[in-house]
Amino acid sequence: MSIAKLAIDPLWQCLCPAWTQVNTGRSLRRILQCQTDRRPARGQQRAYSAQAAARSPTISHDGPSEDTVLYGRDAAARAKPVPRRQHAYDIHRKALAERESLTRQPTPYLYTRLRTLAANGKTKETWDLVEMLLRDRKEKPSLQLYNALILSNTSHDDGAAWRVIEYLEEMAQAGLQMDSATCHAILKVLAVHPDHLLRADVLEYMRARWYQLADDGAHDVAAGLLREGSFEAALRKIDEMQGSGVVVQSWLLDMSVYMLSAAGEIVEAYRIMRQRYDAGELNLSRVLWYTLLDASSSHRHHACTAHIWNSQVRTGYMRPASGICLNVLTTASQAGDAVLATDVFSHLSKRGTAFTPIHYQLLTTCYLTTTPPDLKRALTTLTIMALEKKLPPPSQAETRTLFLYLRDKPVFTAFALNTLLDLHKENRKIPIAALNLIIESYVHQRNLQEALNVYKQIHTFIPGPSAPASATQQRPFANIETFNLLLRGCRVADPPDENLASFLVSELLALRVKPTALTYDRLILVFVQAGMHALDSSGANIDSEAAASQRKRGLELLDWAFRHFTDMQAVSSTSPAPATLASATSPSDLSHDHSDDGGGPARLGWMPRFGTVE
């Protein structure tokens, strides 16, 4: 009778407990178990007759389709290992063969093999070999065996500091004292698995026994301090090693730079790398330079960022990502390094990066941060941004750095206006945001007349050839931001200029510029403050008729402010057509009642308090 052998796992045994079990040797599934167990166990293997296999369904556990039901000889064929499992099976057979070969080797060879396995961090193999020496060769526990067991815990996956403590307790029970090799093995393990207390005890034990700390042990101590985050102690240890003439290995310096960069300690990381670079050390890792550039630019460390960019990126050894380039540009803008900023722009341009407004903002900030500030180049950046077809026109957000620089400098504000005029003569496209910047600066300086003069010159900056007189559909160059700034100037003027505000509203309507809530808010504030100023002046006037006239004027202005507020309610609840501002073209028309077509009052909508928008 033919026999079909099937690999059975525990799930099969639970589902089919009544089937006959025949123990014929090692099970294939047992062979493929994880090799972390100390003693390999024998599994079970079932043997079934072909007739029984034909009567009973078999679920295959090999291959991608594990839910396929097979019968008879097909099930026996599927029991053969697939190539992936065959590879694991071959590895296990090789390990068994190697273990069998070790049993035929002499004891000195086994000790040499033990030291090799321990140095390579083979925790499982080291334990098996020690167990073989104790059980088969009848070797007694010794420092050499315990040193190997301790040193094998340098494995990152299988090693542990607590296991070293257990070995030390076993040594104490066996009457064995640590020697210098044991101490250095412990320090090497603690370089991978930090334990501050155990390291301190070992170093104190070495000092008490007058054991000399070897160079490799000093490296292990520094590495352990770095892993546990004691950066100051680790750097002090490295400096002591360099001061005593010890050649610090590159892996320890690389490790210190990586960990210091991850912790944000850019100053110390840059100091180490700069010392190695100046010393002419060859084969410095490009990944290390890349990591340090990423960290230094993120923390805005200009010296480190500029050095790596000039020595690695500009020379073509490294191509940083666009995000790192943006961080480098930000670092250069804060430090005022225009050369570095323009070089980053050139690098991104060659790569074909699509520039965004933030790139131009940073470049503008960089020109204004240099010593002395380069106002002309900063304004030129706005004109370059206006030429980008894939970007929206420059807005108020791109001029904030320029405004912070010009708001308290009337002389430089006039220079900025002249610079824009010169750029316009060079056929540069002047964005309206640049002219609004000049107006905003004058308004902040409470120079309403100069701001109004700039507004009157806006039409001369219209790009392209002059339009014919019949072209009535040409889009106005001034936008709602221009009028909002001028209305603010009318409010901060002394006294508030309500007549100029009415003129600006008429200009806004003539140019068909759509007002916003901020427009109404500032218009209301102009009339409120003008009315309050008139009422205050009436109280200080001695002439009764003049005082009464000023008081009446103040009440009228407050009434007009409320009517503008009514317009604001109507716009917020209906379509915001600019025709609702028609009543503001002149003070005589401000008393016009805005009503719906049905004759009723305007439908109320959002009702802000005076001045809340601004």
C-alpha cells in the first residue's frame, strides 16, 4: 500500500484529533521553526494510506492559495516544500551539519570558534557552543566561557544588558571575579544596550583594581554615553581621547555627528565635522554631510549650512531635496547671505523647480537683511515675481518685509518710489502690490498727501502700450487694497478727512472696483471719527453760532456713518454690488435711503461693531 506523508501543524492536530499519528522522524514544519530555542525539539509526522487520504479532504498550507482543498495524491504533492521554504530548510540542514562537524573538532578549536562567535554577536550560537563544551567536553565554568557569553550580547536584536547582569551574578556564585577582559566585554555590550549604573560600577571596579582602560574600551564608553543621551560627557570623553593622543575612529565621530544632529546640537556636530574636514580626512560619508545639512538648515545654523552648501552642493557632490533647499534659503534670508540665497535659486532653477511665493518672500527678506540692505534688489524681486505666469500676482503678503523696513523711514520710502519709476522705464512690469506698499508706508507715516500723490501716478504704471481712448473695458490698475489703504489714511489724518473719503468712494465706483467689508469698515470709521472731532471742536469753540454749526456738522457725519453701516448690512445679506456705495459719492447724497425694490428697508445681515474688521 502506498503511503502519503503530509506535514501537519498544530491547527491540523486540533481539527483532526482522531487521525492516526505515526512518529516517523522530524516534521518539516518543526524544522522550519524559529531557531531561538536552546534545544531543538522533535516534531511529529503523520503517515496516511492512499485510501484514507482519498476519503478525507486535506487543506494545503504551502503556496499562496492556502484555502484550496486538495485530495489524495494531489495533497501529497503539495506537501513538498516550495522554493521559499526550501531555502529555510537548506539553512537549517546546514546549521545541523555544522553542529555535527563541531562535535568532531578538538577542544582548542572550539574555544577559538567560541571567541569568533562572541565577537560577531552570535548570541544563540555562542550559547550552544558553551553548552556543548560543558555537557559533551566536560569543561568547567571559567572566565573564558563567561566572557564569551557576555560579549555575545553585543547583538542589537538578541543581546541585552540584563542578561549581562545575570551572568555576573552566576560568576559571583561560582567564585569567579571579573578580569580586564570581562570589564571591556561589558563596556562593549553597554555601548549597544546602555545601562548607566552598570557602566559606572564597571569603571569604578576597574579603577579599584588598577585596570587600564584600553582605547577600544574608551570608544565603547563614549558610544554608550552617546546612546543614552549624555552628550556632554561623551564629547568630554572624546576630547580626552584626542588630547591624550588616541586616534578616535571614524565610526565614533560619525555616530556623534548623527546623534548630535538628531538632538539639535548643531554647534557641536559642526565643530566635529569642521575639524575632520580641515584635517583633510578622506572619504567622509555623503550621507553624513546630507544629514548635517538637513539638520543645520532646519535649525537655521548659517555657518554650518553655508559650509556644506559651498563644499558639497556647489561642487556637485550632493544634490539636496527641494525641501532642504527651501530651508537653506530660509537660513540665508535670516542671516542676510545674498550670495547663498541666489545660489540656491540658481540650483532650483536648473532642476526645474516650480517657484512659489514663499521663495520670493525669502529672497526679498534676504536682500533687506544684508549689510547694508539692498532695497533696489528687493523691489526688483517683486517685478520678477510678476513675470511668473504660473504664479498669482504679488499680493500684500509678499510685501510685509518691505513694509516693516519702510514704515518708519520716509527717505527710503521716497527712494523706493523712485526705484519703481526707474524699473518702469526699463520696461519692467510693476505690480500694484509694490505701489500699494508705498501708499501703505506713507499712510503709516501719516503723510496722506504723499500717499494721494502716489495714487494719482498709478495710471502711469499700467504695463503695455497705452490703450486708445475708445478702450473703455480696460481693467483699472488700482485695486480694492489701494482704496482701503487710502481710506485708512483718511481716518488717521488730523483731522479726519471725510471729503477725501467721499472722493475715494466716487473713484472706486467709477473704476468699478468691488468693495469689501474692510472698505465699509474704514469708511464708517472715517465718518465716526470726523463726527467726534467736530463735536469735540464745538465744545471748545467760544462762538455759540460756530459751536452750534460744528455740532450740527458732527451729528450729520455720525448719521452718514450709520447710513454706511446700513449699506454694509445690505451688502452682507445680498449680492455685494458696488452700487450700494452710490450714496457716498458726496455728502449731500449720503442721506439717500437704501431700500429694496418693494420699498421696505434693506434686509439685515451680518452686523459688525464699528472698527472690528480693521
